[in-house]
Amino acid sequence: MAKVLIAFLLALSSLAFAADSELAQSVAQDYETRLKLLFEHFHRNPELSFQEFNTSARLAKELRTAGFEVTEGIGKTGVVAIMKNGPGPLVMMRADMDALPVEEKTGLSYTSQVVQKDEEGKPVKVMHACGHDLHITSLVGIAHQMAARRNAWSGTLMLVGQPAEERLGGASAMKRDQLWKRFGQPDVVLAFHVASGIEAGKIEAIEGSPYSGVDTVEIIIHGVGAHGASPHRGKDPIVLGAQIVLALQTIITREISPREPALITVGSFHAGTRSNIIPDTAKLQLTVRSESPATRRLLLDAIRRVSLNTARAAGFPEDKLPEIIETETSTPPVINDLALTKRVKKVWEEKMGKTVFAESKPRDHMSADDFSFFITNPPIPALYFSVGGTPKADFERARNGGAAIPSHHSPLFKISPEPAIKAGVEASVAALLDLMKK
């Protein structure tokens, strides 16, 4: 009896391995026949945020060809593709589409030569310097695989091409365009991002927050103009601005727990026209990062307190105190649902093997992603994972004194599309089939 049971279990294991192997082979074949050229097309033809007209049209065409019902123009240039396949959950998979105003210097055979006008009307060179071309290519690959496996899942699959992630406005624009009312509110939302700091083909899923929340704050300093040779006859906004810049850093070092993620960066300081003129205004622009509502509120309140009281300490009158403006570009942190993350990681381990997981490393950034607008207000269980895009050999060369791995948003940014797309599609499909299994 025991021998029969063992033989039965081995047969089941063999069938499962064959099914998983078939998925990997199917993805590989799709890459060779369709996805490789599609990726090169998207990379060669990048478009800036909210200008992704050709990108969204091509993505819509590919998704229609795969058998999805497609709607364009959601949130200006967004794409929503729906496949209804019987009763079951509504699961959404998102991919962002936009590129960056960066001149490409990778030397790839499909290097971008595109020039577009930015939001200020200035011509800029454009590049997919963050991997969004890989995301939308993978979304098409996911569509192919899920359409071919309709007998293995039940429910409604929503594939979303999102505009303007780089400007942190596309997701909220799609929500304002009645996304849930028109297409249904998802039960689960998934997404992934290619990562240059992870070995190509490996996967990482953080049980917590993979992306921080971000606020943009402007501080307008009102001074009294004077001659540079007579500073005592004015109120110098540049000196006050410099004092505020330094004072803001004590918020992080002395008011936030050293174990709590928090960041204040002054990225812009504009004032003055000539060396011998003390101007009457100065302007600071800040990016503020946090991963909890309490920390966010503490940072914003402290920025206001420090700015106003530094001005008072410098003798600025009450009617000349700085203006602190919290802009409308606030983006909440992305928080992975713990139960969902554990479930999907278990599926990947079973279907793709333990070696698919990237070596766990502490996060060394506080990047933001407006994917969070899809999963807050109302809260929806979500998983946002990473797929490696840099070959192992490149990391080894860098460790041995070779060229450093280019970061995202660099003109040298490039990833290895084949292993990254294959891993992204296979991992996504494995997760979707489990979440929507009959």
C-alpha cells in the first residue's frame, strides 16, 4: 500500500513539474516569436508622461489581439483590458508605460533617438530609463498566457496600462476617471517592477513596504532686498534659506526613531539674479518620504515649525515669515498585503523553485510609486514585487573593478530583457492562476 501511495505522489509531482515546465517553455517561445521585437519597439519609441499616445495605442492593439476587451483613454492615455472567464474574483495586473526626459547613452542597437516636448514645451530627448518598456511588454506576455489557459482559471482578469507613473499622477488620474465604477473594483491587485540591482531572472517580494510615500513641499522665503554691500539694510532670504536647509535635517536625526524610514531632501534652491544684489525672495523645493501616516504627519508639521521659527530666530517679522506649501502630488506608501505576499511566494517556490528568489538585502532607497492609489481608499490587498534585470556576470565584473551597474533614471540604464521578461511573465501567470483557480 505504501509503495502504491509513493508511486501516486511521484506521479502527481511529475505532472505538476510537467505543467510548470510547459509554462516556462511557452513563455520562452512567446519571447522569441513576439515579445522580443515588441520590447525593442517600445524601447526605441518612448513617450513622456501623459503623452503615451502611440505606446497606449500599440499596447491596446496587442491586448485586443490576445482576446481582451480593451478601452483606451482612461485617465487621458491609460488602457484597461478585460477578460471575463466565468464566476470568480476580479484580479488586476498593472504595468506603467511612460518614459523619462533622459538622453540614452547605452549604445544598444535599439537605442532611443526620440525627442518630445515636455510639460513646459521644451524639446527634450526621451528614454525608457526605468524599465517601463519591459513592464508593458510583459503585460502582453501575461495576456497571451492567460488567454491560452482559460480552462485553468475562473473570474475576471483586468490588465491595466498606466500612464504617468514617473510624474506620480497617472494612477490617480485613472481613479478620477471612474476606473472602479466603469470596470469593477478588484479583489486583488498585482504589479511588478524590473530592478537593475537584482540579478536577471530573480524575484523579490518584500513583506512590508516596497515603495515609500512621498510629499512635495515648497517653502517660499520672503525677505527684504538690499545691496550686497549693505546687508544690514535688508533681510537676506538666501541666508535664511541655507539655515532652514540645515535645520530640516535635525528633524530626521533627532525627532524620528532611527529604525523608522524617513527622508527630507531639498532638491531645489532658487534665489537671486546677481552677486551684489540681495533678493527679496528665495524658494526651496523638498521631497519628503515616509512609510506610515504618523511619520508623514510628524515630518510635515516639523517642516512648518522649523521653517517659521528659524525665520523668527533670524529676526524676520511676522508678516515676512516663510510660506510652506504642501503640493497636491502627495502619494501614499505601497504596502504589500502580508497574507497575499506569503501565499504567492509559496506558489513561486513550488512552481519555479527556491532558487528563483533574489538574495535578501536591506532596501537602500526610498523610491515612491503611485501604484499606491490603486490600493488605498478603499484598501485592496496587493502585491508589488521586483524582477531582476542585470546579468550575474555584470555584478561580478563590477565587484572586480569593472563598470558600476547603472541605476534607474541613468542615461546608461539598461537591463537584460530576455530573463527579466520571462521571469516576470512566468511569476505573474503562476500567481494569477493560483489566485483565480477553479
